[in-house]
Amino acid sequence: MATTTAASPTSENKVNVNRYDRQLRLWGDHGQACLENAKVCLINATATGTEILKNLVLPGIGSFTIVDGDKVTGADVGNNFFLAKDTIGQSRAHVATNLLMELNEEVSGDYVEESPEKLLESNPEFFNRFTLVVATNLHEKPLLQLAANLREADIPLLICRSYGFIGYARIVAADHTIIESHPDNSHEDLRLDCPFPGLIDFCDKLNLNDMDKKEHSHVPWLVIIYKYLQKWKEEHNGEPPKNYKEKTLMKETIRNGVLINENGNPEEEQNFDEAVENLNTSLVRTHIPETVQKIFNDPSCTQMHADSKNFWIMLHAMKEFTENEGKSALPLRGTIPDMTADSNRYIQLQNIYREQAHKDVTNILHRVQNILQKIGKPYCSITEQDVKLFCKNGSFLRVIHCRSLAEEYDPKSAQIQEGLQLGDEEDSDIVFYLMLRAAERFFEEYSRYPGWYDDQVEGDVFKLKTHVSKLLMELGLSSTLIKDDYIHEMCRYGASELHSIAAYMGGVMSQEAIKIITGQFVPFNNTLIYNAMKQCTTTLEL
């Protein structure tokens, strides 16, 4: 094993605020810390593999190791920007490592000049030291073995390859938990339908009828909606407006609440306009989202033991909270949107929400500590900051249960989507998935891919068609579902790796790698096919 190491990062020489400013806005300091502590292994320094690593080295992963026993060839130089003509015949792992290291001096890199298949056979535990393993162009048998080993060690595996105009990617992880899923659209957690004591006390002390013009125009719109909601409930048997018509009537009532000037005309009060604009989105029912309720019922949440991960321990505590102090509601998020208001009242309102959120965090933290004590873990395993972040994102928690590669490849448990009629839908990208599976079987028999040699393309068409028919038969699909055109095209590809496809797949998979490493945003589950001819992607749960 050879090693190339850059200057180790220290708190003094890290000027990361400037270097990583844009990405820090995406995943924060804690997300960046996860990246900087990550150890990534790349199997095979192909064009696709080096593109993935490039996009991980630039944002500052801690270290990477390339496992590759091949030498640089002319074909490599033709499609891989990280290999040069004068390196032909040299170790591909060594050359790629050195060039990737130039992108970021704070990242350290190692390389292993050994065939991944041989390393997997002689020292399978080698791969257990990494945070994440990325495999490119690894054949079916060693791939299945690697996936099984890593699944047992609870280490995520990303599989990726470019094959002609086809891009293929697969995420293999037992369970991937996500605290910060960063949903595109979410409602503010204002609890106007079930206000907490602090909010009730604050709003009830304000009397809109006793205010002068200046005060009246600076009451936060949240308070205005609260006031008019109480009035509506008094007139409608305690029920809030439930439909569009009723909310429209309440909006009219709010509009009529502005002060009238000495000329008999309504004043221009922006806070009342904001109340009307925000009424629909703020008057939402406080409830536990179905996605979170489903996770609450997961055995990993209901059954605590010494091996329970922090995510499940905090989730169990949150579930207990919702069943007791929370009164069927998740902990308060503790934030309010910007609004027209005088500074003092806005800050008071902001603090009221923060104080209630802090109370909820404290309740859940106590429950977390009780659970830790019961299962024999130290209190320091989960900090108050951890619980605070968890509670803030309580509505957006996600868990991905990813099927194993063995289940996918076993005909008895394979899940080729029902209702997807390949024969009727020529454009179905699942055809490419099946073709790649058949090409791997071709390699297993002939130790080469179909069409590798120009003079054998036509002969390989028949051989590949045989493997396609066998695969479809095993999966219970008609052997006529894949047209001959696809088989001819697959042979013409000759397993070539085009740099444009490799670069695209490198971007996609580095993005998914960052999602998994940081535990933020939601990765796809579990297979992605890229059709470069139509420039479109398809995700499948296989």
C-alpha cells in the first residue's frame, strides 16, 4: 500500500469560511464537519470514478483511497481527464491519486495497487474502515460479495458505471436515516389552531381596539390572525374556518379591521395585508405527518437496545413526548417568519416561540437520557445540541430502507416493477438496466464485454441475445420484450466509457455521496438509470 498525503488540516490553516462559503450555506458547519471526517474508498479509477472523487475532494472530504490494480492505457487517457499520455503503463491508482490531490491540499489520499477482486478475497475487512465505498466497473460476483460484507458492517455502498450512452447507479445501504431533509416547501409551525400558553398570554394582553394608529399598524400579523380566529370560533361553535369559502370570509373580516382615517377611508396597514396573505398557510392543522408516523411504528423505534443508533433513540423519545406532553403534536420548531411589526413586540413573540421550543427540547432530552440509562449508554452519547437539531426537524425526518443487492439479483425476490410493459413502452429505461445485467453475464462467460473487439460485434449480438433471453426468463418476463435494436446497440457500445457520460454520472453520484455522508437531503432509493440519448433519468426501487 502506497500513500500520498497532503498537509494535514489544522484549526490555524483552515480558512474554510471563505473556501467553503457556498456549501456551508447548504449543509452548515455540522455538515461540513461530517465531510471533513469522511473516509471514502474508490474501487477502480475509471473516468466515472475519478469524476466522483473530484467532486468530493473539492468540497473537502477528509481522505480517500483508490483501489485499482490496472495500469494506465491509451483508452484511459482518451476518456479520463485525470490521466495523461506520458503516464501510460504506470499505476492508474497512483497517477489518479496524485492528480486528484492537487485539487485540495487539505485532503489526504492513499492508493492500493491491487485488483479489487483479489483484495476482496484476501482481505475483505479492508473496506470496513471507510465511511463510504464507491465501486465502479466491478463485476457481478465480487460486487455481490462486497455489498454483502458492507451491509453487515453497516457501511453504505455506491455503485456506478458509464456504458456507452447509458449511466447506471445504485445505492446499497441497510437503513439511511435523515434528520435534515431540507424539504422544498413546508408550512411554518405556528400552532395557531392549538396555541400554547405563552402565545395565548401574549396575544390576549393585546387589545386591537385600544391602540393608536401607529401601534395598530405594527401589530404582528400572526397576532392579528390569532385575534380574528378566536372571534371566528366564538361565532362558529368553536370551529376554525375549514374550507376556501370560510377562509375567504375570514379574510374579508380582517380587511375590514383596518382603521378608518378622518376622511372615512381605510388606512394603509401593511400588517393587515400580510395577515390576509398568510392566512391560508398559517391556519393549518397541527398534526404528525404520515411519513413521521410511519417511522414511529418502525421496529427500530419501538424496540430500544444497546446497539440502537442515536437517531432511533431520539425518535423513541420524541414518540413518547407526542403521546404525553406534546398532546399528539411534535415538538415546536421555535421559529417565526419575518413580518411588519415594531421591534419590541416582534422580539417578544420570537422569544415566546423559542422558549416553548426549548421546553419541548428539555422534555425530550430528559427522555433521551432515561433511555440511554436503560440501555447502558453514557449521557454524553447524545448532546442537547443533537436533540435541539432533531426537534427542529421533527416534521421532516426521513428513513430509507434500501433492499440488498442480493435480494435484487435473486430471481425469487427481484422486483421488476409490475405494470411496466416493456414491450408496449419502447422508451422504458428499465430496458437498459436489464441490458447491463445481461452484459455482466456475458463477461462472466467470455471474460470480455460484448463488442470489445470490432471484428466480433456481429457474433456477439447472438451471444448477448442468449443471455438477455435467459435473464428475462428468470425474471418471469417474455424473451421478446427487449427488441434486437437494443442488443445491437449494446454490442456497438463495446463497454466504452464516454467522458461526457462519466462526468454527468460523477456529478450525480458525488451529490448522493454527500447526502449520505452528511445525513442531509434525501438520496434516491435505490437505482438510477441515465439515458444520454434522451438526456433523461429514471429512478427505480428494485
